[in-house]
Amino acid sequence: DAKTTQPNSMESNEEEPVHLPCNHSTISGTDYIHWYRQLPSQGPEYVIHGLTSNVNNRMASLAIAEDRKSSTLILHRATLRDAAVYYCILREGEYGNKLVFGAGTILRVKS
Amino acid sequence: SAVISQKPSRDICQRGTSLTIQCQVDSQVTMMFWYRQQPGQSLTLIATANQGSEATYESGFVIDKFPISRPNLTFSTLTVSNMSPEDSSIYLCSVVSDRKETQYFGPGTRLLVL
């Protein structure tokens, strides 16, 4: 499984944008970039995923570098409810099987 | 989407005993996964359980320690056998959506082994 590197933790102010980086220099052409987050005392939940083009949904945006060796999850207006561990995961194929989790980034949101 | 429930939500067990964790999904799914999350750590995949076939275990996990059943498309169990304090973790069940692009996770079972 291709490896991802994320900062251990980040801090943001409430109602400000948050940019969570992820490096994946060994990504292969068939790897999709997935982001999940784990709120305190809950199982992980899907946030967004993409292959090459930037993606937007109601939760966040995903900006993917042109060489695909890095990506950034963007939360446009952080709220206290966004405080969680954010995992950047590479999964082979859009309809691949298992997710292999790395260490993730702990996001703290200050009011 | 898929709604997943797990039983028990938490338990405290004595070393040497076994605990069976149940995972129930509100829709039929082919692929089901069991993960372990040790205190303060990320999730580690234990095994993949597809209905009608033997579970596939990841490196470091064996069937004798973590036997899995998958009797139908909405249910699975994971047993943690001959427990030791090192087995204290959160155990999570996960399924893949119909379109297979999204995984859904249960709330987890918090296990403390004394």
C-alpha cells in the first residue's frame, strides 16, 4: 500500500478556512486519494475522494497537485464540530477494497 | 449509505476469556472489514470478511486468535480469543457502499481486558 505523510496536528480558529496537507510521493496511476475523519468516540466517516481533478462536496474540497504527489483537504469554514483526526488514504482503484489508515492529522479548532 | 450497529458497545473482560462482537448492517453488503484501534493509535485492519468465503487476515492477525463468522450479507461476528491486556482496544466493523467507493464504519466496541 502506498504511504501517505501528514502533519501530526494542526490548529485552526473557528469560522476560518483550514488546509490539511498530505504527501504521497509514491502514488501510482491507479491510486485514488481518499479522506476520512474520525470524530471523538466515533468510527471514521468518509469526507471526499479524487483521482486527478479537484473535487468539491458539501463537506470539503480536495485540491490535488498536478503531479499527484500531494493533496490538500480544504474545510472552508471550520467549526468546533470539525475537530477530529483526518486521515489521507491511498486506495487502489476507485472501487478498491480495503482502506489502510496512516497516523492522520489531529485538527483542533479554537473558538 | 449503510447504518451499522455493534454489540456490545463496551465490555470489561478477564484475561484468558473470549468475547464475541456482533456487527449488524441495515442493508446487504458484500465486503465487510474488521479493524482494531489501540489506545491513542490509528486503525489497523484485522481481516476482510466476504459472505460465502473464508475471512482473509492481514499480517500479524491469525484465525485462531480472531475467528470471524459471516453467515449472511447483513451480519458478521469477530471473536477475540484468550484475551490479554494487550487486546484492550476499540474494535470496529466496516462495510463498503453499493458503489464500492465509500466505506462506512460502525461505532466500535470498546474492550478493556484486565
